[in-house]
Amino acid sequence: MITKTNKNSNAMRQTVKVFSYLLLLTSCLFTSCAEDANEWAVDQNYARLYRTTHFEIEKSMATSVVLKFNGVAEATKYVFEFSLDSMQFANIVRTEEVKADTLTPYSAGKTAVQTEYLKLFEDLYGTTRYSARVKAINERTGSESGWYGLSFMTPAEQIFTSVTPGITDVNLRWLADKSVSDIKIGQLSGKDTTWIQSISVTAGMQQAGETTIADLTPGTNYVAQILNNGFLRGTWKFRTLGSAVGQTIEVNPGDDLLTLLTEATDETVTLIFTGGQEYDIENQLRIPENAVNVYFAGKTVNGQKPVLNMTKGLRLTGNKGNICFQSVIIDDKMGEAYWFNPDKNNVDTYSFQGCEIRNIPRTLVYVNNDNVTFRQILIDNCIVYNVGTSGYGMINIGKNTTVMETISITNSTLCEIGDQTMDLRCQIDLFKFDRCIFCNYTTKLQKWIRADNKRAPKEAQVTNSIFCGPNGGQKMNAGYNDYSGWLEFSGCYLTSDFPEDARPFTNAMHLSISTDELFADPQNLDFHLKDGVVFKGKGQAGDPRWW
């Protein structure tokens, strides 16, 4: 049998051999290329870490800021810079380095890039524009990331602790550990400010944290600013006592106030009482018709206010504009039950500013006559103690024909108030109670406020206040009836020993600590917070005099 060779088959085998050889050669070439793929020269200008993926303001305060940022892989430290400009970084005032291993994650991620950190920076200035930026560094290799920047404005700082106006002066106090260089006093007129005094702070003033500025005008609106080398550290608006117009009379102990007012030559009169002295006003003081605006102004001396022992109370003849008690101590000595009981008078403003009011058996203000019109009753920056313990409450307006715009009680401490804080059965536009402390230890109060349901205030604001004390063991209702439709207590706090009754203080926050645990010595009218106490409302709720 003869076998024939297939030429096509031989050709095919030759083609396969050639193709296999080419594949082998190509494979070798690719392998060689792969081995040399990363053997490129590195430009050191680009041998750096990635910058953080996120950088933002978590919280900005007057003298500090909390910055939030994400970590950087292989970073051993972070550098932060602060500049007094907007993203130019031409005026760098602060540089801080933070080691990566000293940071505690705010939110831990699986990788450094996913991990968030918070960093607090203190000792900033208030009301100041800052730029901040951050970069990461690997100290072992020397590689760095690029900068990531942002800009922010700190809110206003407030280092003033108290501003006590007098008649022609003002006492300023501030935090003595805060560096200051000068104080400015400006006179306010509408939206305009005219700067009238600039005082350099001496070493003695700085150490004491206090000074008194003289040569001011009575009854005038001012603003005080305290600065450190141009940086604003505090602002406070105030009004000097008395009136800028009318007649001013210095009162001596033993003077007859009725005679002084009757013989006054102007319808506006400022009576000046001197601190550290007591004035016994034995007869009921009825302000005569010719005196339309009367200011009872106390001149504080060595921290002491004058004491007016007005045991027969106050009455009016004729209609009045402003009847104002300022920076005096009013002591009724449990004498006149209804301390102020107007007849058929119209009164624009009846006010107490910076006063102590004490020992009134029934009411500070009692209106039980028809057709009495008040525009305002104002109590601000006062301490009211032992009032209404024989009934009727602190303010009692029992006639529904009485018309009133505003009752405002602010920045004050009320202790041992009987029956109710107020009995309002009149037409009233606004009732305001803000930044106050209400505390009864021995006095029993069944309801905090009483109002005629048909004549409830058009608007009621009860805010930023603290209700405390055991109330003589008596449970207390927020109102005589259910007033939850118009009265609520948002931003207010109740201590654990405050005995709330069935009609609750709607939306008030309940504390887990008692009055004695919260305050230094509340039974002796010291409502400073105890050292170490954590209170969410610190610096916001309660009478600011205790902050």
C-alpha cells in the first residue's frame, strides 16, 4: 500500500511552528516590559501625601474654635496655621503642630481617610475674621500634603461680668484674667453712636477687673466696649439713672418727700438717695399732681444701695408718665399690705430697675379700681423677697376694666412669694418672664399664675428661667386652671425638689439635682452655681447676676 503525503498538511505544521515561535518571542518581550514597568524616575515635586479629604468648622465660639478634619494615610503629624485675613495667609499669627498618635477619633473609620477628628483651638479673639489651614506630614520620609484652608468669623466675646450704672457714672467689672488695654464709652442716639471717652486700663484696673467711669449724663443711653490692642472683648449697653431733663434733688435722711415733690419746679423730678444710708418714710407717700415723672434713683456707695423704709406705701394724685425706682432697696417691713394701689389714674410706665424689694404682706402692685390704664409694669435686675405671703400675690390686677400693654419681669430673683406670682384678670397684650429664678423654701404657693381665661394675655413668654425650692411641701400648679393653650415654659428648668402638681409646667426641663445641690446657698439668697456642677442652662437660664 502506497501512502501519499498531503502537502497542505505539511504546510499547516510549518505554519503552526512559526506561530508558536512568534508567541514565545512575544511572551518574552511582554515579560521583559512588565519587569521594567515601574522603573520610572520619580519627580520629587510630586512625592507627597494626599491632603485631608474634609476640613470644616464644627463649632465657632467667641474665643475658640473646634475644627473637624479627616485623617491622612501615613501622616505622623498635622500642622495648623491661623491668619488674620480671608484665605490669603499673609498675616499668620499662630502655628500649631499636632502629633497624629495624640489624636482621639471623633468617628473611627476602617481607614485613616475615613476617620474624623475634632481639635479645639483656644485663645482666639472675638468678632474677628480668621483663616485656618491644615497639612499632613510624614516625619520619617519628609513628605507633606498640600494645604486645605477655610475662613470663619468668631462671634462677639463678652468679658464684662457686670455693668452698674449710676446717675452720672457707671461701674464696669470684667474677668480680671483677661488681658485688656482700653475701654471706650459711646453715647447712643437711635442707631448712631458718638464715642465720648476712651480710657487706658492701668495695671491696678487690670488686677481688680474693675473701674468706674464718671462725667456721664443722667437718663442717657450709653454703650461700653472693652478692648485689647484693637480686638473687641466685650460690649454692654446701659442707661444712667434718673432723667436727662427736669429737676434733680439730693435727698437727705429726714427730708419730707411730699414737700420736695410739691415744691418741685419741673414736672420731671429725679430724687437722689445716697448708698449706705436709710431713709425712713413714715407717712404714705402720695405723689402730687404737679410731679408727672418721678425717678427714685439710688447712688451706690462702696457697693451699698440706699434703703427706703416705705412702710405706708405709695399712692398717686393725677395721671403720671414714668414712676421709676432705680438701684434702691425698698423695705415695707410688713407694714402696708397693698404697697402700691392706684386710684383712677393713668400711668405710662411703672418700673423697678436694679432694686431689692422686700417684706410686703400682700402685693407690690394692687389694682382694684375701675378704668385704670397702665402701659407698662417693668421689673428688671431685681431681687424680690417675702412678698404676698398674706395672700394676693406679687402683682394683683383684679379689675377686668383695667387695660395694660405689658408686664415684664426679667433678669430677676423672686423668693418666698405667696398665693401666686400674678393674678391677671385684665386686658393685657404681653406678659414676659425671662431669665429669672423663682424659689420658695417655706412659703406655700398653690399656683404660679392666675388669669381670667376669657382675658388671657394675647402673648405670654416664659423663658430661660429656673423654678426651684420645696415650696413649703406644697405641690404647685403652673396655673389656676389649664393654661397650656397659651402658657408654656420652653427653655425653663425645674429642680428635682420642685413639687410640680397636676397642671404641669409645659415643656419645662426636669433636672435630676435639687436646689441645694445646684446652688451655693439658696436659702440665704446666693444662687451662684456650686463648683463642679454640670448644668445645661449655665450662662443662659436664671438671673444673670449669679452667672
